[in-house]
Amino acid sequence: MKNQIFRISKLEKDKRKNAIYDRGAFVVEIESDSLKNNELFMEKMSRLFKFPYKVTNLNALNDYMTDLDWLNNEIGYAIFINDFSQISCASYDESIKIAETNFVRMIRWLYYWEEEVERVTSYWDEEKQIFSGGISPRIFNVYLVD
């Protein structure tokens, strides 16, 4: 399994979203403007991913996004970012810099759910002298919709 970022058109979005949802993945949509403000981004992600508590800092957001246990989803997750072209380098300002940082954060989550989750969640089995029992990798794809 390889988690990825896909750039798709608005026309493709519903078809892709429905196919992913039909496979059993947890699917959310967020507007690209939400990425331009950290407080708004944290609030939207808290609500969309049904965090047990409201997050008030980016470390807490990362902690929740690398857990997601309360969603009880064995398949994985998909984030659709609508109007992604609105995060453009053509009009670079502080809000675009924030959006880029939040987008990079999502890339980190792709890697975590692809490989790292198993290592991080396993435990040392003294009898077998190996790490075991980790959570299996999950799909975590991001779709940039224009």
C-alpha cells in the first residue's frame, strides 16, 4: 500500500469520494481556506475527525491525527481539499505560508499511516524477543480538488 496525494478535478471528486467511502474508508472534505489559519484548521479537523476533545495546539492535532482509534476504521482515511488552487504561490503572503505548513503536516500523516504506525504501536514481546502487536497500516490519501 502506498499512501498518496492526488490532484483531481471537481468533476472527478464525487465519483472518487463515493468509491473510497464504499470501500469503508473514513472520508472528510475541507475547504482550502481552512488551511490558511491554524485555529480554523484545528477546529475543522477536530470536528471532521470527531476528536474526543477540542485541540488548541498543533502538537495535540498531530497526536490525534496519528491515533484516530475512536473512529474504529480498519480501512483508512481520505481528506478532500476543495479549491486547492486558492493556496497559490502567485499571491504569496503569511496565510499561504501557514497553509503550506498545514499541508506538509498532512504529508507527514500519510507516511505515519503507511509505515510508521506499526513500529510506533507495537510492543516488545519478551518471550519471542521481537516487537509485535502493532496497529496495521491504513490508507491515508489526500485529494487536491480544483
